Amino acid sequence: MDSRKPTGITIDRRQIRFGKPVIGRTRMPVDMVVGKIAGGMAVDAVMKEYDLTRDQVLAALRYAA
């Protein structure tokens, strides 16, 4: 088990997209979510734009930290 895996959220390394980890069952690259937030996009906007839950967005941020 990956100790960096956020509780309750699967960042599935078996579902690698172009060599990058994705949020499990979404194929949404973790780095894309993190990049949007780093670029100033609000968490709520990322959730709406990419059909993610708040937990998924926050899990991606924790994973990348």
C-alpha cells in the first residue's frame, strides 16, 4: 500500500495516463488537477469543470504534496 495514498480516495497507479498517476476510475491526471489549482482555479470550479468531488480534488493535492 502506498503510504502517500489519501484515505478514502484511490489514486490508481495501474491506470497510468502518459506515465502519470490518475484519480482512480476517472482517468483524470493528478498533475492536471494540481496545475489548475496552482494556476488560480478555485476548488469548486475544478470540481464542476471535471466532475470531481471535493474529496477527489483535495486527495490529488495531498498526493502531490
